[in-house]
Amino acid sequence: MPFQTLPSWLQLGVFLLSVNAGMINVLSLITVLHQSVSHMTGNVSIFAMALIEWKPDVLLYLFLVVLCYLIGSMYSGLILGNSHFELGRLYGLPLSLMAFFIFLCWLIIPYFPRYGLLWACLAMGVQNAMISHYKGTIIRTTHLSGVITDLGLALGYKLRGLDVSKKRVALHALILIGFLVGGVIAALTSPILQFNAFLIPAILSFVLSLIYWIIYFHRYRNGL
């Protein structure tokens, strides 16, 4: 059933997760092998080309990239058991995992760029699978194809004279803007901080996990 309200805390959370993914993806593109990690569509396409051209090293690496994203999504499914967002679930755990994986990426990437980037793939898999639905609306915070498609559909419906959920449009717009803002932050900070720029999304993920854990233990563990 379509949602009628869009809580401010949900708007902020979705926006910050999108900022997180935008930073990670741009940092991966401009600092390490021009490799996208927040979505896998392009990687699978490159895998297909490498298969025809028979580049075993590329095939192996792209296989590991996709596998790590898959394993990250698996972690979210294992921890949460349901992709429908609902306060009271253990979202602090996947958020903590994200922070840990991005931190490991930062530690390893100066010495072993390919292997370091795999930890970022894990983090993005965790994040994208953590929240997939909210009251009938699909939410993806690590890539924009579905978001832009839904915004285009809403525009088409509006031109046709049909009712359009302003709350749903606002949610998708926040994801788009957040991803863009994250990319801008990464592009501005990467020339200055180099690999240390990965600490920004690591800290953001940690802060989000800390906030959620505080809310969880204060409100739900105490039965309030």
C-alpha cells in the first residue's frame, strides 16, 4: 500500500546512505582502476567483453567484485531476514559492518588496490540490500537507474493527468541528490586526501550505526 507520510528521519537516513554510496563509487572510479563498486551492471558487461576477448585476469577480478557485492547483500539478508524497513530491527549491525569494511578498504588499498576495493564492494552490497522496500516503495541507495526510472514514470503520469505520490517522488529525488552530493564531496576531497578520503564514508557509516544503536537500545531494548 502506498505510503502517505514520509518521516523526516527516514528522509535524512536515505539521503545520508545515498551520500555514502556516491562517495564510495566516485572514490573507486578516480583512485582505483576506474572500477565501479556501488552497482554491478557495468561490471557484468565488462565481464562479458573480457570473456569474448579472453582476458583471464580481468575475468577473475570482475568475478570477485560481483561475488563480494553478492556476499555483502547476503550478510544483510542473514542479519535482518527482511528487506522491508521497520524500526526495531538490527540495522545497526549492517551499518557497523559497512563502516568496518570501508575501513579495511582504506587500510589495504594503498598496498593492494584490487583487494582493497573488494571490501568496498562488500560494503555496498550490505548497504543496498539493507533497505529495499518501505510501504510498497522500492528503495535503492547505491545506484540510480531505478530512481531515475521512477522519477520519469512519475513525470509521465503527471503529464497524463494521473495522481502522483509527492512523497514517493520526494524520496527518489533525495536519493538522486544524495548520490550526487556524495560524488561531489569525493571529487573535491580525493585530490587532497588521496586514499584517506575513504575515511569519510567509513566515519559516516560508523556515525549512522552509532546513532541507530543508541536509538535501538534506548527505545526497543528498554521496551519503550
